Amino acid sequence: MKTLNRRDFGVAVAAAILLPATTARADDMEVHIDNFVFQPAELKIKLGTTVTWTNRDDIPHTIVSAGKFRSKTLDTDDKFSFTFTNAGDYKYFCSLHPHMTGMIKVE
Amino acid sequence: MSGHDHGDDGVSRRKVLECMTWAGTGVLWTITGGVPRSLGIIDSAQAATATAPGMTFLQISDSHVGFDKPANPNALGTLEEAVNKINAMPAKPSFMIHTGDITHLSKAAEFDNADRIISQTKLDVHYVPGEHDFLDEEVKFYRERYGRGTKGAGWYSFDAGGVHFIGLVNVVDLKAGGLGNLGAEQLAWLEDDLRGKSKSTPIVLFAHIPLWTVYPEWGWGTEDGGRALERVKGFGSVTVLNGHIHQVMQKVEGNVTFHTARSTAFPQPAPGAAPSPGPMKVEDARLRGMLGVASINFKQNEQRLAIIDTPLQG
């Protein structure tokens, strides 16, 4: 067994920390708000996934899932992220324009 | 279109819509015994003389101070133009109502700028909030400025010129998938507020989101608006004034006249005419024809009401 010198050990540790983070980022999902619609309106994701919403309208919107998460008011191009650590169905809506609804299914 | 007169046979939905297309240049409406008659197209000079005597008040709406997107990069500037137009009216109105979305993002500076401009009218202004006025983290800026003496989220009533005015709030506690919302507490208060009022008292209900269902696909309506309207059914003259949809729409049902005002900031598309109700970019030359204010006149003894929509230009 090869003995790690101090420098190699540092590289190995850094890789061990970075790798899972990189993998998780690849799984992260995006939802866009365009024309008062969440796109996609329904998203199936794996446990631990972070979903980022981006408001691309000229009008502010919010992302609210009762009792689960609530964004601040998102002006044009503002983003909101939430990491889903529990399985289940998360219905959400815009509290300013409640006809705008969406769903995140966490498996 | 002068001399366009609906006569005494009432107004069909088609005819109301036909008149609405002319509202951009100002149509004088009078209500006699609950039956509206269009007195034809008028220019603003005639409108001014037509509104006297009686009590006249103004409706201003959706000033969205802070909005700076392509549909109107200077919403504060067009608000100022509207105020200049109000100040130039030959007959000073008694007061003004503002049907919400004073600001775009509920920032303190936006409220301050709106007030700096609107106060130049030197008129009393009775406000109701729009959803854009409750966006600050603590939801306090609107209440601090305009909530004094109001109930709940900001509803209240007052009397002026023999007319009973009721300002309602339908922009809070909205439910997923739903429309505007008044809520049980406010409806109970409304019932209480109207108790003992003579049925001949003219009633004006005003709120941000239309109390009638204009286009539910875009959320243009109020979930329990019908329950508010039930409570004013027995009154001889009811006028419902709203904003939110940034365009003039009018509907008459029995003794109730529904009317929405233009925005002073940016136009929105006609229902279903675009992928979304968002700000509509029009050619610069057309913008001011799609922004404006409304003037409402009561001639007390005749129980007559007239609404004149005046664009900033055209």
C-alpha cells in the first residue's frame, strides 16, 4: 500500500468533499415562471434535490406551499431555492396570483 | 359617435360592449332608475361641463410606482401626468378614491413618491390596497400610511354627498387555485355596516380586484364577491368600482353598475387576448391613450350617476 504524502492526502480529501456536491448539483432542478405559469407545472424529483424557481415575468410573484415553504416576493429575474429532504407531494402557488399553481413530487 | 343613444329600451350586453370600445375617448354614462344610457362620445372639455352640478369624485388606480419595465419605464411620470390632468379640471372634484396597487413592490420610497405626487391634487384620497401594496416583509408600510381608522386588513366606510362609500379589501389570504378574497370577517362587517341604511341611499363599493367575475383564467374576479353583492341587492343604486385589470370594463346587472378604471402605469391585454395578463407593451404613441383616470358624478335628486373615463391623451 502506497503511503500518501501530505500533499496527496490533501487532494484526496478535497476530491471526497467535492464529488458528492458536484453530483448533487447535477440533479438540481429549475422551474421558470413565464407568463404567469410555472414551467414545468409538475416536477418529479429525488429526495435531497434542490429546486430553484426563477421569475422571468415583469410582475412580481411568490412561491408558497402551505406550512412547507414560502419565498419572499420575487421581482423580475429573482430566484428562490428549496431543498426537499422529505418525500411527498408539495402543492404550491403564487400568493399574489393564486390561479398560478404547481406541484413538486418528491420520491 | 355623437348622438349614439341607447334609448329607453335598456342596454344589451352587446351594446354595452359596443360602447366600451368607445370608452377610450370618453363616454358619458348616466344611470336613471337603474337603466344606463350612453349619452354618446364626448371630449374632455364637454365632459367637464357635463359633470356639473352634483357631487363629483375621481377614481385613480394601479399607479404601480416603482414599475420601470418596457411597458412603461416611468410609471411615476405618467402618474404625475394624471395628477396634472386632475389639477387642470375646471370643476374641482370633492375627493378621490384610489383602488390599489399604489406601488409596484411596496417599498417605502415607492409609497413616499406616490404620496408626493398624489398629494399635489390637494384632494382627500380614500385608498384600498392592491396585492402590490402588501409585499414588504412586515406588511406595515401600507397600514402605517393608510390603515388608520380601518378594520381588518384595511376596510372601512364613509358618507359623502348623500352617498355611502364602502372600501373593501380582496387581496389578502388568497387561496391556491382561487380568485380575490373578502373573507367571512369582512362580509360580516359589511352586513353590519349596511344595517339600518335606507334602501334609497346610493351605495358605492370599491375594491382593487373586480368584485364580479371578469376572467377567472387570469384570476380577474373575487371568490366571494357574490356574497358582498347579495348584501347590497335591495338598494336602489349600487356602483362597484374596481381596478387591477388596467382597462375600462363596464357591466350592468339590474340596479348594479360595475366599472373598472384604467391604470396610470401600464395597460394590460383584454381577457384572453395574450398569453398572460402581464404588462402590455404598446407603441409609445399609443401608451397614453391606454392610461387614465375616471370621474364619477352623482346628481342627488335624480339618483343619477355618470362615469367618465379620461385617458391621459387622445
